[in-house]
Amino acid sequence: MRNRRVGTNVAAGAAAVLMAITAVAGLAGCGSDGGNDAAVLVIGDSLTVGAQLRNLGTGASAGWTIDALQGRTTAEGTEVAQAADPAAYDQVIVALGTNDYPDTEADYAAKIDDMMTALGTDVPVSWVNVDTGTDTLAEAETGVNAALTNATARHPNLAVADWSSYLNGRPDADSLRLGDGVHYELDGYDVRARWMESLASS
């Protein structure tokens, strides 16, 4: 099945804001509210762009480098990783997979392996899985998310950051989402930003 980029389905007002903020891809900020002073590289798509609207990584003392682009696929994110110097960071957070949601587990496993080859074996990698709590992205449960879970056995420095379970365990999950079943209201991006920061402070 041909992948469809879901970054273009956001409501008109939110789309304008997200497109504007895309210009800050590669923005370097400060770290999590937890005070952790680790250097963190984030590679993401429009959901990370939205989290930047809510000051992702600008809280306290840590050095965060965020490279986020609307509509980015995992293959495109791997190109970012290949151009980066993973040794310059204490942790990498990969927040990709939403735009690959129709992939089979086998197809996405190959993309994970490519990304992990680019990042190497020394830096810890936290990979944010896909929110499968809507009909739009539900098929990622047996494709993208399953591939991530199984990839940890092949890549000892890889940990799955289970955004899907965290968000869908909240009673307000539906109210945090936009109607497209992919993107979030500003309050939802605030929740995602603070949750992502906790990945570096844990």
C-alpha cells in the first residue's frame, strides 16, 4: 500500500501555524523541566513541530537540538541522522512513523534498521511510537508499532517510548486530538511536549 503523508490533513487554522513553525526545524533550545543537562537530538515530523509550539525542550538547563518537518517520513528522517554526529549527543529521540502508518511490520522493520545504522550503537535512542487510538492510524498497531517493539531485540540501545499507551490511557485523550485523528489541539501538543521532555529526564 502506498504511504500517504498525513501532515496535510490538519484543519486549516492549525495547518497555517504548523507550516509557519516548520521554519524553526533544527532549532536549538534548552532542556527539560527536570533539570537534566543531557544533550538531546530530536528527529521528528509535524507532531514534533506542534510540540515546538508548546516550547518542547526549552525548559531548564539541557541542550536540545530539534529537527522537525511537516510530512517527514522515517526514510527522510534517516537522512537527517546520517548528516548528524550522534556522538555529540547523550540521547536521540526519534519521533517518526506517523507518516509511514500503512507499512507492514516487515517494511517498517527495515526502516528502523536503516535509522539505527545511521545512529550507531553508542547513543541511547528513544523512539516514540504512533498513537493508534483513532481509526485513521489504527493499522500502525500491527505495523509500525509492532516493528518498533520487536526491533529492541536487535538494537540494544533502542527503547520504545510508548506514546500510544500513555495518551490513550488518559481520560481526556479524545479532547486533545484534532478531528483528523492524527494531529492535536494546542493542549494536546503541550501534553506531548512535556511527555517527550520526560524521556530525557528519566
